[in-house]
Amino acid sequence: MAQADLVFTNGPVHTNDPARSRATGLAVTAGRITAVGHDEVRELIGPRTRVVDLHGRLLIPGFQDAHVHAVYGGTELAECDLSGTTGVDEYLRRVRDYGAARPEREWITGSGWSMESFEGGLPSRQLLDSVCADRPVFLLNRDHHGAWANTRALELAGLTADTPDPADGRIEREADGTPSGVLQEGATGLVSRHVPPSTAADRLAGLLRAQKLLHSLGITGWQDALLGVFNGQPDVSDAYRTAALDGTLTARVTGALWWDRGRGAEQIPELEARRKELSRGRFRAGAVKIMQDGIAENFTAAMTSPYLDRCGCATANSGISFVDPLRLREHVTALDALDFQVHFHALGDRAVREALDAVEAAVAANGRRGNRHHLAHLQVVHPDDLPRFARLGAIANVQPLWAAHEPQMDELTIPFLGPERASWQYPFGSLLRAGATLAAGSDWPVSSPDPIAGLHVAVNRSEPGATDGRVFLPEQRLDPATALAAYTAGSAHVNGHDDAGSLRPGHLADLVVLDRDILTAPPAEIADARVERTYVGGELVHLAG
């Protein structure tokens, strides 16, 4: 019997394979799994075999992230970071210190501030002016659907009381109409297009910085959810193409090409050409990202009924459908016929329905082509639409970390949705019971890329470390094995790597070693787990410590 290149012993090994869900040993040869079992796997150990004694630590398939912005996240790691706090004084200190340490920078850019830190979720330009008035400051918020700018940035962009709101966004204003310093959705591009663009070297460095972080979290592959020019942000596709060609891309990546919502079907030939040009090595540009709505906190998520005001009365606003629903059906049908996967941003229940209607139109016109269309975010899903996912083969791409009580949910979302609609949020359990396939992702840098933190929330419906005992819609909890399957097999399926989501002979040896068995530990302790080793194709890409 031929010796293996790599053997793991003294499991447990969780396989995601119903035929053999648990084992204690696994062997790898030439980048693929060659045996899964128990003591018999030791027979494949030879003089050149690398042997890893698990000592009871858990071996699982590699995590995959079905919705992440890796290059943006890696680039922002080198910018002014406002994450990890909600203190306004701390935000201002970081902006001041960042600017003081980088006098050569023409603009101060960064991200990570939370809407919950400010009344109504709206900081002012004057706050930023107090720590930096001579240089423009432009800071994306935590969810990246809004930005905070100082007066100098607004002046350089030419924004005044007479500047109209763009069709896909909103300029927040002071009483006399002067821009207040907050820009929502498409309005962020009015300022961001004036920020000095990143270079190709910056973008490549951001990708490699992100890849190192994601591997350290056990992530072996992902879908980058935005490749294209968006709101003044540069196209990061060149970073992937360069890394794929020179071999520095060690992860398996699917790229979602940006659908320009200001254009129509005339862009489809361009998307075809980009798919062919960019797909190299471990990178495939086989998806198209259509952003159908915004977010609930700034009232741009598309809802089937109006948002409420602070008094609980219906307003005239039901959010924004960025693409006309009838045109959406036509575009998705055309993309499906060309075997593109469509990756929808669909957060409100109207956007979810419009996306499902588009998938239904594509299936009716083209038959079932197996293109694995998926809807990301799914914050509010109308109960009538839950069974449509399984019926249409549309995949539910969830971001579990958001499904918990925290100030942005409790103060800026639930009061404006009302009790019934608030109870439809992040319906992971209902989707599963309705037969939907679940995939999972992070939306980093919007939120943490750590899949273990996401698993914790999916299972517990409370944030790691929460001590108040509150559980967010407990009937929507997932059991640990189902949540893990979403982060591994489900996301691998979305990303086109069915042979990476479970541990079976012949499958890719994309593997993660955790320091404990999260499937048998108390659910409240899932977040305590840590990644010790990450392998892609049997090659070690991360070793803790």
C-alpha cells in the first residue's frame, strides 16, 4: 500500500459525510484525501509521511466564507480603524492620532464606526472638524453602507445645500439643507470618488494581508462579493489575477463581478469578457453580484410595508429597490442562460421576494441549470417566501453574527420594523425546516471574519461573551453540526467546491484543526475554540503560535 504524504491520528475527525460522520484518522496524498477511518489509516504512514497527532483536538473541513470583501478588508487593516469600540471620544482620538502619525497622507480614510454611538445613528461633520479640520476625512461606518465626512471632505467634493440626493442614496442634512457629514448608500460615492485611488500594489498587499488573517481563522476559500468599481471604490480584481498567476493566492476564491445598477443588459458581454480574462489558477470569476437593496438601519432595505417612525406610526418609506424588479427578472434570466451564478444582496423582505421572483423567472425560461444562485443577508424574510428557496434551488447565504441582541438591533432596527416584522429576522431555523440549503459568510470588513464567532451566534443566538441571558428569536437557533455544515459544505457548494466541504476519499485536503471539539462542548463555549492549523490542498498555510 502506497504511503501517504500526511496522516492525522487520534481524532476526533468530523467529516460532514452522513455515511461516516466521525472518524479518528485521515490520510492525504497529492493534495487530496486518500483515507478516512480509524487505526487502519496508520497503515499509510511511511518514512516520508508527516504525522499530526491530534491528541483529541477536532479535525474538520476547512471553513469557507460565502460572502466577504477580502481585499477591502485587508486594505482597511492599514487605515484608520474605528472598530472594537462605540465610544465617540475614542473614535476622535484614533482619528487624531492616525492623522498625526501620517502627515504625508492627503486624506484620512478608514472605517468601523457604529451607528449606535450617535443619536439617530448620525454623527456630525463638526465632530471630525474638532480633531482634523485642515485635511479631508472620510470614514465608512461598520456596515459600509454609510460614511462620515468632515467639512473639508464635503467642500472638496463640492457638496452644498443645493446638491441633490442621488437616486440610490441620501445626503443627511442640517436644518438649512447643508450636508451634515453623513452620506448613505450611493451618496458615499459623491465623496469617495475624490479620495486618491489605491495602487495595484496597495490592493495586492491588502489581499495578501487578508489571506493571512483568513487562513489564521481556518478559512480555506471564499467568495469575494464585489469585484468592480462601486461608489468610487476601486476594482480589486487585479489583485486576485496577479496572486493567482504568481502562486501567492493559496486560498480557493470565487469572485462576484459587480452589476452596475445604473446600467442594464448592455453590460453582460463585458461581464462575460471579464470572467474569461480573470479566471486563473485558484481564482474563478463565475458569479455576478446584484445589490437589490440597502440596510434596515438607514431605512434603505426594501420592505413589503413601510418603516415605522419613533412613535410607531407608518411612514411613507418602504426602502429602495436598486434594480427595477421586472428588469431584475430579465437580467437574471440572461445571466443564468450564460451559466453565471447570481449573488444577490437581499436584506429586506421585498428585496428577498424580488430576488426569488428573478430566480423563478430564470428557471421557467432556462430550466434548472445548476448555477447555485444565492441570496445573502436575509435579515427579514416574509414567511410566505420561506418554502420558495427549496422549490427554486436558491441558496440561503446567511451572516449569523448579526442575529443577536445588540444596540444596533435593539435601538435602530426593531422599533422601526414593528413586532411582527421584527420576528421574521434572520430565520435560519425556519429556512432549514423549509428545506433550504444554508451557506454562511461574514461580510468582513462589515463584521468579524471569524467563523467560530459566527457559529457561536448561529447556535446560541446571542453574542460571544453576552451575560444578560437574552436570546434573539430562540426558535431560529441551529444545532452545532448544522451550523458547521453551513460554514463548510454549504459555502463550499456555493463557491463551486463540492469536493472541499466534507472529508471523504478523493476530496480536496482543505482542513482545519481546532483546539477542542465544538460539537460535544457546551454550546455556550463554542466561541472559546481556536484554530491551531489550517491546510489547503494538504499544505500547511497557518500554524498557531
